[in-house]
Amino acid sequence: MKVLAVDAGNSRIKWGLADEDDWIERGAVATGDADALESALAHLTAVDRILVTNVAGETAARAIRQAVGRLGIAAETIVPRAEQCGVKSGYAAPEQLGPDRWAALIGARTLFDGPCVVVNAGTTMTVDALSGEGVFLGGFIVPGYAVMRGSLATSTDRLKLQHGAFSFFPDNTGDAIASGALNALAGAVDRMVRYMVDVGEGEPLVMLSGGDANLVAPLLSHRVQVVDNLVLEGLRRIGAGDV
């Protein structure tokens, strides 16, 4: 069985073609250039299932429909459930969880059978707790790295957007802004790890994905595994059998 997985995020539309054994190929286009997805997928022929998560709105949804329409099968948009693929949702209303978060949780559970903090560091950063029994306990949503820096630039007079890099002890404004944002992101992950330890889950693995994963990972003192795209991994697992 060949599964085409598509994850439309705020910055990029990621896609991957997988069979029973592994990924065959993967790629991405900018969400702002969503129509480019059609040419990116034009070479694909035989596909058995098409699974989609979309948090980017109707423009992206329309571009996805256009891109996959010639394949002759309907795309299935993921709706979070109370239980799926070994993950149980602890959300008050499971269907209101972001579909990308749900797929990422399933991807993490597929890759690691133990307590896990599932982090997607993109335009926003989500930090979700997955117990050793596969129960989604809940999670945080915080502004991502670029959003934090951009909010300072637009909301203050003297902290305009400028180049900066992480430093333990920043000695210029650019580095102070960059370091503050990255420390805030790492702090949210650290806090979730602490909460999981406090409730008896033991030291969880931090499963880290997203465009800014490699910025955050070096700042964490826990066990960390960086995964190229947890959402696609989850969609692949769902496509192989969504029970």
C-alpha cells in the first residue's frame, strides 16, 4: 500500500510518499506558494490513500485538492479521535485538538514506546505530554521563535527585528532577543518534562520536530530525539491501519 501524507502548516506544506517499509520520497513547498504543490506532486501515479492535516486554512485546502485530484481518490482529512493507533486522548473535547498535534502524537508513539514530550517547533511551538501508556495528558501552545522576535519588533519602539544568535550572556540587543526567545522555548519544554516526572511518569524522552527543532535541541538537558517530521510519521502510521 502506498500512502501520500500531506501536512499543511503555517509556513510550509510538507508531503511524503510511503509504502509498507519506509518513506519513498518527501518534499515541501512554502504555504504562501501553495499552488506549487501541484507541480511538486505531478510525477506521482499509483497511490492507495491520501491523508491530510491542515492548519493553514482554505487556500491550502484548495491547493491540496487541486494537487491530488488527478490521482482519482479522495483525500482524507484527519479528525482527532478519543483513541487511535495506540494513543488515547485526554483532551476535554478530543475533536478540538489540532489535527497536526494528534498526528504528531501518533507518530511519536509509533517511534517510541514510553513516556514522551512531543514538541513541534514551528510558527507556534506545541509541547504535548504522552504517557508511557500512550495517553495524551495535555500540552502547551506557545509562540514560535520567529513570532516571539517579530512581536517585540512590532510592539516596541527600540527592539526592532535584527540579526542575533544564542549566547549564555548576550552583550548586544540582537543576541539578547534571540537568546530570550530560545530560552523561553526551551523553558516550556523543560517545564513539561518536570511535570511528567512530578506525576510519576519518570524521565520522558523529548521527541522534537519542526523547522526550529535544531535551534531548541542544543538547549535541552534531557534525552532528545530530533525527527524530521512527526506529523508525517503519524499520518503514515494512520494510513497503514488507523485502529
